[in-house]
Amino acid sequence: MSSRIAYFDCPTGIAGDMCLGALLDAGVPLEYLEQQLGGLGLGGAFRLRPERVQRQGQDGLKLHVELAGVAEEPPTVEGHHHHHDTRHLPEIETLIQGANLSQRARDWSLQVFRRLADAEGSVHGISPDRVHFHEVGAVDAIVDIVGTCVGLDWLGVDRILCSALPSGGGTVKAAHGQLPVPVPAVLKLFQMRGVMLYDNGIRRELVTPTGAALMVTLAESFGQAPAMQLQQTGLGAGTQDLAIPNLLRLWVGETEESPWGSDRVCVLQTQLDDIPPQAIGYTCDRLFEMGALDVFTQGIQMKKSRPGILLTVICPPEKQRTCETVIFQETTTLGIRQTLQPRSLLKRHIETVELDGQPVRLKIASDATGARFNVQPEYEDIAAIARQQKRPWYQVHQQALQTWHNHQA
């Protein structure tokens, strides 16, 4: 089973107009994009003008969103134009719902704007519906977001992935005054998804609120490019000349889809040889409380032939700092190793059966096709019945499995 992937490689960040430029360069017809955007009911409020440009000697496509009656200003940041056209989220949602878009393009567009409103509302301490959009609510940003969703839908992609994003630096002038980079809304969007960031040394705003909202909403992961058979590429040019080519690189291709799900986990490890065993037990309990997926210890031999233990913690990437804090607080370690690892996993859901009037939950594991691989009753449910009826735990466990299988017959 193959899957069609769109991978956004963002060495100089991402903005909405860069996404549109990359999509057009990858083959999305301009006429189709204009026809779909025409259904937003914005009349002649904008015009799309593609232009081939050079960025540090490399060719790319720069898409200009020209607003009626507004001269295109040199933006102070990637893709930001400081217009006075403002809107609230319900009005933007009405425009999108009234457009003749495909179901997927419409759903994506609504999700992106809702995520952006959630971030802005959190920053300003107000409800998302009361967010007063400035740059991001103007016509050019509506075009950027809806146009990107339309283009990705036209390409027929099944999965969207994104590289780690550069943090940028310095300050930028915005509607609320001079702001540090990343600007507050972008920082909140990064936090919402635990986005992988790095510093490429460029002290500019490289990721705009529009670009961040698109990737935080649509991309299933941030990191290295997946294994794929490359079929199309697109280069979307940014406005500024930077130390490296200011181009967003879109890769579109096919990959063989695993029947299992996949994600990434953070693995933390440290060795301990000078801590009471009670403290280790307490540390493990706290790590589970803080969201660790698994915690375990192994006996090892340390320097000078001293016996010790290896503490291993597996957690979601967004829980890494929380789990590290617990380890430093509760143990004597001075250092923790960390790695990010891909993980294949089965889908899981809970079903319930009754044994002598008592509910027992069972965890059902299956692949993407629905084929079941494992069925396991919940330990605590089995233990409660075994204690109450004074029966062997394993006997109750087997009865629960048999009851479930009988229900499937």
C-alpha cells in the first residue's frame, strides 16, 4: 500500500506566500487556484502574480498577493504586510464555509484558522472567537491559507510532513508594536505541537504566524525527510535576500505505507550507583505521573566494578523536559542522555465484557486494516474480581478472554 507525501523543507523558515509559490512551482495550476479562491466572495480584492526570481543564484517562484487599491509594501518580515483590513474568526469561517471548496480543503482551512485563533487568544487572554486578527486576518493571509490547502488537496497528498524549523531572532514591527522573534503567536503555536526548532544563525523573523499555523495544523511530524520516491519538487521564494537561498522546498513523492502507525518518542537514560532503592521506586512513580510512556531499570556494572542500575524513560517528545526535571530532582545523576527514536505502533481501543456482573475492559490492538494482533484484559479489572471471588488471577484472566472471543463469534 503506497502513500503520497508532501514534505516541506524549510531551511529559511516558512510563510504563507512561500507555500503558495512552492505549490505552483510543483505543478498546481494558477488558473485552478484562482478559480477556487474566487469562491471566497472577496470579489476583486486581490490578484495573484507569480514571478520567477533568483535567491543566492537559485531559481524559485515568488507569488505576490496584490490587494486592490493597496500598493505592495516591502514587508518587515517574511510574508507580513501591514494592512488595516481586520476580521474576526466567525467572519473568516463564514467566508470559507460559503466557498465552493472540496471537503478536505475546506476542513483544512477551517482547522488552520481555528488553531491560529486559539494561539492568538491564548496570547491575548481572550476567547478565540473574539480574536481581532491583524496581519493574519487580512485578505492576503486568507488567500495564503486557503490557497495552500487547495493546492495540497489538488496534489492529492495523503500525508504532510515538515522539517525542523529555524527559530530566527531579533525583533519585528507588528500591530501591537515591536515584538521579539519568534513573535508570541508563533511561539504559542510551536508550544502547542512541541515543534522541533533549531538556530540557523539568521536574526530575522523566518516563520510567520500564517506559516506556523499551516504546519502546526497540517503536518503530522517535524524532522528528517521520510524515505520516499521523489516525483515533484517546488521552490517557493521568500521576499528577503538572506545569507542562504531564501527558498521553501516542497518535495512530493510516494512511499510504501506501513500497516502500523508511527510516531517519535524520546528515550532518556542515566546510570545510578549511589541512591537508595526506595528513591528509585518513587522516581519511577513520579515519571509515570508526569506522562512517561514507560520507565524501567536494568542492573549494570559501573566503573571500579561497582554495581549500579541503568534508568530508562520513554516519553513523548513534548514531555522530555518535564521528565528530565523529575530525574534531576529525585536522583543523584549529573547528566541524562537523550535520543529521539521513530516508533511503529498498533492502533488501540477498549472494549468491555461482563464477568458475573462485573465489567472488564480489554485493550484491542490492530493494524491500519483492522486486523487484530493482540487482546489483553486490563490487569486491575481482573485483579479486583480475583480478590472479590478469591479465585486465581490467571483463571479470571482466561475467562475474560474466552468471554470476549465468544462475543466475536
